[in-house]
Amino acid sequence: MINLRKPLKIKVKFFFSIYVLFLSTFCSEEKNNFEFLARVNDSFLTREDVASLVDTAKLDDSQLNLLIKEWAKKELLFQKAIDEGIIDDQIYEDILLKSSRELAISLFIQKKFNEFEFEIKEDDLINFYNVNKVLFQKSDKTYQINIAVFSDEELAIKFRELAIESQWQRAIQFISDKPFFKGVNNNLILESWEIYPNEIVRLADNMMEKEISIVIKDLKNNYYVFQLEKIFKPFEIYPFELVKELVKEKYILQKKIEMFENFLSELYSENKVEIKKWIEK
């Protein structure tokens, strides 16, 4: 599966990953013997450290260089904070205690959710879909597309010819083992702002269902061929078969929330809990 959404999605995850990276300091004298990307006194950042926290294949060099510089800045400030006794302050200890309690609760809830198991029947999914159809629509126009990506223009052109002459899936089978074939996504449902490159939206708005696009090239010399399956109008309900996996995902979440609420009720009954109303004196 390849990522074909606009870079905005990548950037959101990227900057969140930077935040996570700030919370982790990689300190080891042994790293003097290894290649590192950044160093602040005895604290080192290696390629392995970065790769463990972000998908480097989804980031360009400028984003990775920014991450490295930000790590160095935060590590420098962290070490200075330690030198000036910040972690010995009572306010630091109070915040740390509160954060540890919230983290413990969050991890426990996650653990319970992972433990909940139940049988999933097709009828249950259909019933959930019929009752919650509003969840399976968008307020803006959306595009259902199949899209293939290549790093070679000739292969992209050959694929397009095969897809037009036979079928999309047969064309995929033909080029699936070719070295310049980067990947394919089928039945994507995306709003215009999510689609990359932008040329896809412009072309799709003037295409018929099942039509195969021309070859599109982006700034990184990637070549795209897509098939328009359908354009959904704003608030048009997606058919069940198209969003079946999404229906299943939301159904499981709802069931686990219900199971957790039942667990919580049992927990209240098994423990001595008193809750009084706040009254101004």
C-alpha cells in the first residue's frame, strides 16, 4: 500500500513525530563508536533512533533535516533545564505525577480494549450500516478512484494501454513484478484536497465512470495512471460493499465502547465509591 494523499497528511504525522522525538533523549557513551546525525554533549541521535519514531521513506530531506535540528535544540534546552535543577522543583514533580496517572489510565483503557473479543457477523455489520448511514458520507464531493504509480514513464504508458485494452486488474497483474512499478491503491475515496497530484482532480471532473486517465507526472518524476470509478455528490451515501471495512472498524469501536462501559459499571459495583455534589459554602 502506498501513500497517495497530499503532503499535508504527511506533515501532520511528521510534526507529531517531532513532538514524540522531543520526549526521548538518546544518551549512551557507547554511541561514540557509531555514526550519528546529531550530538549534544553525551547525547546522540542516530539514524536508527529517527527510523524507530518516523517513517523516513515518507519524509523528504528537508523535513528530516528539520527534525534533526529540532532534536538538537530541544536536547540542548533539556540538558540546561537539568543543570538548573528544573526536575528537582516541586511543580515538575506534581506535573510528572499527574502525567503518569493519566498515562497509566490511558494504557489501561487501551489494554482492556485490546482484550475485548466478540464474534462479528455480516448481518450485524449491515444493520449497523443501515442505522448509521450518516457516518458513511461526506459533506463535500468525493472521488472513488484506482491509482497506480510508476518511476518510469514508458512502463506507465504501457500499463495505461493494457488497462484500456483489457481491464484495470489484468493490467495490474501484468506489471506487478516490474522494477519501476511503485504500487497501486484501489477504491480510494478521497476529497479533492486529499488527492495528490492536483491534476487528478481536474481530469476526473471531466471523465466518465471506468475511464482511464492519461499519464500524469509530478515534480519528483513519479508517473500516475488512475481510473475513475465514481464521483459522489456531497452527502451521498456510500454503498455498503464499498465501505465495508470502514463499517467493520466503526462497529468494532462501538461494541468495545459498550463493553468498556459495562466493565466500568461492574468496577463501580465492586468498589466503595462515593460521589458528592459541589455546593458553594
